[in-house]
Amino acid sequence: MINWVPFNALLKSKASRCIYCGDAATVHEHLIPLAFIESRQRKSDGRYLRGESCADCNRLLGDRFFDTLDDRVRFVNQKLRAVDAKVRVAEWTADELADMGHSMRSHIRNQQRVKAKASRRAAWVDSIDYVELREDLVRQCNEGWPNNDSLRNFVSPGWSRHRA
């Protein structure tokens, strides 16, 4: 069980983005599932570590436990990359699309949107926006819970834990 989780902790991004894919955050998810928090009265004592995510990424995680936020991000990213790899869309020229019937053209455009979204979500962790969000979460931990090394180690990205 985990006993270092602070009371009612909410780590927020400045732009309310999902930490896992960069989409708009729609839920406050438990970064450490409640089942792993050491407290018989965890629902009443407010011992939560929450972060912002979209509903899709939250569902992907379920109640799985991970040792670090990096591990959580990697798990979701692997799932997102698998979705991206499965969505196949042929390249069509504007003239070819214009020659198609409305239903076929609509279907192809929809698949192109699905592919673009899957690719964007899978690539989020490689973006500077993601790096800035992670650094902001570490700053929040340092300011809000300066003596909680376990929390800082959970939230800190691997690249910052290993800096000289």
C-alpha cells in the first residue's frame, strides 16, 4: 500500500490537457488507483492524487497500478500507437474524391480524421508541449509538497530524475 499520497492533491496543466495524449482534459483521474492508497477511510479522508486526462485515456488505464507517472504515460502511449498503426487510410487526390459518391467520400474523409487524431495523440509525448506540461507538474509538486520525495519521484519524468 502507498502511504505518501498527499491529501486532495490535484495536478493541473495550464491548458487543461490530458497528460497522456494532449487532448482536452475532461476528467480528474486518480494517478494512483484508490485501491493502492493506504487508508481504510480513503474516501472520507481525501487522500487522492489526481491529474487531468481525457475520458479515453482514463478508460485505457482503468485501475492499473504503475510505479511512476512515466510508466503510466508509456502504457497509454503504447495503446495509442497500436491504434494509430491499425488505422489505414489510402491517399486520395482531390479529383479522385470529387469523382466518388457522397457516402464513399464521407467515409474516406472520416477515416482520414480518425487517422490524423490517432497520429496526433500518439505523437503527443514527443512534443515540447508535453515536456513543458511534465515540468509544470514537477514544479507543482515541489511547491505544494516540498518534503515529499516519493511524490516527486512518482511525478518526475525520467529525464529530469537523471539530470546532473
